[in-house]
Amino acid sequence: MGRVLYKDKYTKIEEKVVRVRGKRIVTTQFTNADVAVVVPLLKGGRFLLEKQYRHGLDAYNIEFPAGLIDKGEKPLSAAKRELEEETAYKPVRIKFMFSDFSNPSVSKRMFHYFFADRFVKGKTHFDDSEEIQLMKIAPKRLESMIKRGRIRDHKTICGYLYWKNYIAKK
């Protein structure tokens, strides 16, 4: 345990002293909730993405639906919940793809990726800070947007590349 520099509902920032090759080093560790990401492929072969205002960027970002995993919640439950809350698409078939660290040099935060391709109609429940527009994008167009730098969201790029290389090829 280190010295807490900042703490709120979502984030804790700690200063920690560690030993590296016998030297005392001061590091900073960020503690955030893990994230569930859904790669939703709709009937007809288009992905469902969100154009969402992101306060950290002070701009809109195009990305796959995703959200924080609540304390005690399983990643799969969070993925289903977030997809319905943000898009009104309730997944009937959803499967785990992979997990990765977002920035292991300063955080243990994991992103858990799921693929969904069957849905029923649900209801949206936006958080107060969310402003979301839905987009339906064909895989070739999505890849072109990534290549041109129009999509720079790591979870969307990782989710798409995993889908392209491991799910679509089956």
C-alpha cells in the first residue's frame, strides 16, 4: 500500500516505493475498475458502434460499446448490461474473446472483450455523462477508418483485429 494522492468514485492514484535492481524507486499506480467491451455484429454483417462524447478527449470518439465492471460483477454480466444500456441491443448469443491490460506500467486494469451476434430489443439506460449516437459500419469500412486514423480507440482496434483474425476466419 502506498500514499494515496487522489481518490474518487472511479479512480485511485497511489505513490508507491518499490525496489528495482536494489534501488529504491518511487512509482505511481492508477487503480480503475476493469472494462467490458462488446464487439457486436448485426444481422447483415455490419458492426454496431457508438459515436460517443468523451470528456477526456473533449471530442467525439467512435468505439465499440464498453463500460466499467461494477465491484463484484462478472465481466460477462457487465458486457451484457453495458450493451443493452448503451444501445438497446440485448445479446442472446455472446462469447468471450480475450482480455488485455490497458497500461501495465501504471495499472492492473483489464479490458475483457466479448463477441455478440444475436440480439433482442432491450432498453437504453444512459449514464448522466453519456451522449451516444449509434452507427452501423461494414467491416471493410471500419478497417478503412482505422487505417486512416478516424478510429484511434484502442479497444475498438483490438476488438476488430481479434474478430478479423480469429472469429471471422472460422
